[in-house]
Amino acid sequence: METGETFASAVSKCGIFDGTFAALLTAGEKAGKTDSIMNLIADRYTEEVDNKIGSRLAIIEPTIVIIISIVIGIILLSIMMPLMNVLGA
């Protein structure tokens, strides 16, 4: 921007936003709505991150439940087996 470039072209040259968001920012800058366009871009990135986190959690949650169930089963068996031996003797 020190050389006289617009904000949108400087952002796209740095690779901060991809083509769609850079074009949206350029149009918003020409219309004088840079603030609202930046808010729109931030909202879209927030939705994208939330979707990615949600999909990862959907995979992790059942895995954690299975692991905890196995650990609890092992603990119960380690308690019940000696009791069965004591009661059987």
C-alpha cells in the first residue's frame, strides 16, 4: 500500500484472501462498503471454521466414547474376576 496500491489489490497480492473474497473486497472498496464487506468475509470464514470443527468433532466424539467404554470394561473385569475367584473358593 506504500506504493499507492489499493487495499484490495494489496491483500490479494499477499495471498490473504482467495480469488472470490479478493474480488468481493475490490467491489466493496469501489462501492465504499469496505467495512461491511470485511464483516461479510469474516462471517463466511467463521462459518467455514465452525463447519470444519463440527465435522472433526463428529469423528472424535464416538471414538472417545468407545475408548472410555473399553477402559471401564477392563476396570470392571479387573474387579469382578478376583471376586468370582473368592466366591468360588
